[in-house]
Amino acid sequence: MAIAQYFGTGRRKTSVARVRLVPGDGKIIINNKDVDDYFNRLGHQKQVREPLETVDMASRFDVIVKVEGGGTTGQAGAVSLGIARALLKTDESLRPVLKREDLLTRDPRMKEREKYGLRKARKAPQWSKR
């Protein structure tokens, strides 16, 4: 007998999170660490738990995540989006609730590329008229 698993992918900046929801008691494991050990900022921990708490399913599923790339803020955003997308696969009727809380929106902001002749994306070398 196969256990029901639900998958979701989340991205933010350069971070990619592959999320798997399995029936359980609410543990969140990120890269083989507990969420509280992986993200040491409370804001990031709250952001990761937000989709589950919004739909009152925090104690119904264990969340297993593999996340790579980017920094901690980008990774937390990617995990949150991945969890929200996986929850949609469990029950499509959750869409209005998740959408109202803005948990299904992929944040499109990326780091702007560096242009030639400049020091960074927009910072130019100091210019002197004379």
C-alpha cells in the first residue's frame, strides 16, 4: 500500500525548494535538519509555517524539504511557496484561502545583472568633469 505524498516546487531569487508532504504529526525537516535548527531567525521559521497554519493543517502532515541556492531569506520564501503548492494538490478547495493570504504568488524579483563599464548593476565609477 502506497502512502499518499504530495509534491510542490517553490522558487525565490536563486533558491529552489523541493517540498514533499507526507501524512504525519507536523514535523518540518529542511535538508535533514529541523526547521528551528535550519532557520535561526524567527521570521523565517514563521514564514515557513504560515501556509500550514493558514489552512489549519500544521499537525496533519510532515514536511520534508530539499532546498538549495541563495540565502536564508530566499530559501524561506521558496520553502513557503513550495508548501503552499503542495497543499493545493491535497485539496484544490484551499486555493481561495491561500490566495487571499498571498501565499501562491511567486515573487518575481531577481538580482539585476551587472552591466559592462559599471561597478555593479547601476553604480558607475566616479565621474569628474575636469
